[in-house]
Amino acid sequence: MTGLQVKKGLFVLLLLACAIPGVSTADALAAGILFALVLENPWPKEMAIFSKKLLKISVVGLGFGLSIGQVIQEGKHSIVYSAVGIAFTLTVGYLLGRACKTPDKTSSLIAFGTAICGGSAIAAMAPVIKAENEDMAVALATVFTLNSIALLLFPVIGHFLHLSQHSFGVWAGLAIHDISSVVGATSVYGHQALDIGTTVKMTRVLWIVPVVALFGWRNKSNSKIGIPLFIVGFMIAACLRSVLPQYTAHVWNLLARISEQGLVITLFLIGGGLSRAVLRKVGARPFVQGVSLWIIVSVLTLTAIMHHLIS
């Protein structure tokens, strides 16, 4: 048996282990990162595609654990400070990009990914500003690296500061880039944090449409923009739970639990994507811009939450 076959077999065994109830998202993420950095993912491209699809399916499934009333209520609370936060992040991101002398398109993608929802926002904005593949690769690598750090760091900070489930969920939803990392960090913290963080992040993701449209108008771009379908699925799932409450105990809760385990598998795959090659791809200037912007947004958001300016 060759070394590659052993590597593939071990990867599959770890992947299957993540489907066992009781394995946490933190355990799965740590296993994925450790495997990637020590042995390297044997199927990086295939697993990246699979993880994105599984994440979307799992997020839709999380909707079965919430009523549509909860989703609307949390969305109403977060819409104003989401708008303010996005405008602030884009402005500061632009200024930091100039200060760090990051190439303009790379800088814009990093700022947009930080402001709204990481990789999804970067992918939506790239054709509008006519970004090159290299711009996208660097921005995605920067955001992806910070996402992985957030997954490990945010729960530690939350427990150290004794943040409530609600406060942590709001903070994670506003300050962590990708929905995958929001789900990962909040699921480690608790079920209520997971529900709130996911809903806040979903509300924020909707801002892709108007912001990209604004940039498209400014850049005279004809690129089409659409609402991500997994958000629609999440809302439909929440509606079904509300309209058919008689199935809550035996159907909707079961689907929600299966989806949470799907997230454990997703986190293993995401951790497995943090390769040495990805870390090398992030240049010093974009990384300094990305880290600085992320710290500013995270600290100011947390401060606002702790002083009850955001609830």
C-alpha cells in the first residue's frame, strides 16, 4: 500500500468519524487543520466543492430548528446595525488598503468579504469590479485564514468575557466573515448562539444584492446578481416548522439535528482546506490589511454589544 493510499484511507476514516453523533465542530475543525498541515488533503479541489454544497444543505436544514417568527424578529433587530457596519467596514477597508498599498481590486475584495460574508461576497463582487484570478485567490486565502482563526478564537474570548448566548451569537454573526465559520464558532458556544448567529449572518448575506448592484452601477457592469438560494431554503424550512408545528418533535427537530452533524463534517473539510500552499499565497500587505480590518470590526462590534448599543 502506497503512502498516498494510506493518506486517502485516513482522510476517509476521519471524515466518517465526523458523522458520529457526539463529535463536536471544534474537534472536527482541529482534525481537519492538523491533517492538512501535516499530511495535506488528498482531494483539495473535490473536497472544497463538496464542503460548499454540504454547508448550504446544512444551513437550510438549520432552518427547521427555528420558527419564521424568530427569524423575522432577529432579522429586524440586526438590519440597521448591519447596514451601518457594512458601510463602516467598506470605508475603513478602503483606507487600510491604501495605507498598506494593497492592489486596489484585491483590497476591495478583502473589504467586501469582511463586510458581508467572506467567500460568497468575494465571488459575487469579483466580476463586477473585473478582478483577476490572482486578486480573488489572495482575497479568499486571506479571508479563509482569518475564518479558521475565528473558529478557534471567538469561543475562547466569549467564555473569557462571560458573553451570553445571545450576545455571542450577535457578535459572531456580525464579526466573522463566512457563514461556515459563524456556524462553527456558535455551535461550539451553544444552541441559542447558533440560532442567533446563523440568523444574523443570513440577514447580512442579503446585503450582497444591493451592495454589489451599487458597485455594478458605479463600474457600469452588466454582471447579474441573485439572492443565494440557500437563504431561500433556510426561510422555507423555518416557514414549514411554523406552518406545520405538529411535526416538530419527530421531523423538524430530527432534520435540524442531522443538519448540525452535517456542519461537523463541513468543518472537518474546511479545516482540511487550510493547506501550507494557501498560507503561502497570502502576501504580507493583503494579510496586514485583512487582519487589521478584522480586528477593528471585531473589537468595535464587541464593545458595542457589551455596552448594549447592539442587542
